[in-house]
Amino acid sequence: MKDYLVIYEKAGEHYSAYAPDLPGCVACADTVEETEELMREAVGLYLEALAEDGVPLPEPSTMANTLTIPV
């Protein structure tokens, strides 16, 4: 089991997501929940395709954190 970072962004009236450690693995939908569901499926298919091609699965290396900035 591996934990890949997924970034979610508001894109106009929709949402998009991508996994920095999995180039080209993206999803978009009307809600965050739908986007997460599609992204979960996209990551699974992405990793499955790599395995079928005999390519080693990338190790998760991207990290994220939030910073509280007094304004």
C-alpha cells in the first residue's frame, strides 16, 4: 500500500485533481467528492498500467502542509 499526495483545485465552477508523483494522472468533476472518486479510479488504473508494462511503481515523494500566516 502506498500513499500518494493528491492536489485538489477549484477550477471555475468545477474541481480538478492531480498526483504530482504520477505525471499525467488527473481527474475533474463538479464536486470535490466526485473528483476524489474519479481520482481514486485514475490512480488505480495508472498504477495497474505501469505494473502491466513492467514499470516499477513510483515511490511517493511529494509532501504538503498548510501554513498559518497572520494577516
